[in-house]
Amino acid sequence: MAVDTRKCEAAKQDLRQALAANGGNTKDKHVIGAIENLQSLNPAIAPTHSGTLLDSNWLLISAPNFPEGEQLPDGSFAYTLGRVAFEMFQPTQLKVVIQRVLQPVFLLGNGEQRSHDIIVEFTTIDESLSKLAGTIRTQGVCSPLNETVLQVQFTGGTLAPQEPTNMAGWQAVFGNQQPPSGISWQKKLKSAVFRLLFGIVPPQGMNLETGEVSFSMKRSPKGRVEILYLDEELRITRSERGTVLVCERQ
């Protein structure tokens, strides 16, 4: 089927305008309509096998999809650190503002398996602390299940400062990765069950030279992501929970 380039370009422009007018919300009816229109023009017949199109450092241009966030007056989004990082890093209740979300997707040299990392660049907004800038990298891999669906699995994650940073201030906020002593027994039990179930090795401490903290998941659950649209500029995906994300090639 021949691709109508002019229709694709017009549809992408409509989507960008709809996202800008609705705070990046992919649940808005205008955004949904623009995505469906663009999806009908998808030039990639088998996107999960389209290596040259899949591989890139993708930038999220729709709203982040982490739970329990709030949109600030300047249009940015704020979350607790825990909600951005599987509740793995302390202090979980620290408020952070997302600067941008990136996803590097590149072939790993093992068949069609690719990286599926999620990189969140953030700054802290707690007025009682000096402003800190950091990066959360959730490490993952993906591989084709069929022509349009990827199987995704996350394997761990890291928390690290952005350069340049106030290392003393960073260590003061993130150096202690032990859960607070006042945590309820219910939360402790839930945490223990999750660690056992998914083979989670929690953060063991901070690398004092780099400020990095990390965890690993040896038996993480496998999810599915459907590629709704893919070309030289845009990628639109839908998770098995129905979350739609729009990314732009960098």
C-alpha cells in the first residue's frame, strides 16, 4: 500500500497541535482522534521487525504516565520519587519534577532483542533542600512477539546525579537507602513478597565517587507494548494497560 506522504505530514501536525493544546494528555478525545487518524496511515507494516526505524534515542512528547502525578502551572509534571522508580529508591516521598523522559532503543546483538530503558531526568522541588538534578534509568529489554507487539521485561535500575551536581547535597538526600523505621508491617510484608516474587535485589548503598545507587530484578514480569505508529520522526505505543505514549526521534 502506497503511503500518502502529505496526509501523514498533515496528520502528524494535527497530533502535535492536539498534544500541545491538551497538556500532552493521550486520553483527551482530540488527541485520541489524531492518533487514530495517524495510525490508519502507518507506513510501517511490521514495525517490530523494522530495525532501522525502531532504533533511536526516543524523546517522550506526550505526558508522562507515572501514577499519582500533578501538572504544575508551567506545564511540567511532578511525582514522588517512589512513583517514578518502582518505590525502589529512598526517600520515596521526595517530590521531583520531570524535565524529560528518554528511551534509548538499540539492538543488543542477541537476535532481535533490543534495549528498552526508560531514562527520567528530574529536579527536586522540596523547598527545605537545595535543588538537585538527577537521572533515574530503568533498565529493560524488548523483543518482537509478532509484527506489531513487543514483549518487554525490566531488569533493574539506577539513580544518579546529573552533572554538575552538589555531591555533598546529593549524598545527604540519597545516601541512606534504608526504608524509614516507621514503615508499617503491612508495607514491610508487601515489600518482602515483591522482592521474593521478582527476585529484587534492593539498593545496597551509594557509590560515593559517582553518587549512583542501583537495584536489580532477576525475575521481573513480562509485559507487552503494541506499536501503533512508526516512521522516521514519531513512534506511538500502547501498553497492555492501555497507556498510549507518543515519542519523537532524537
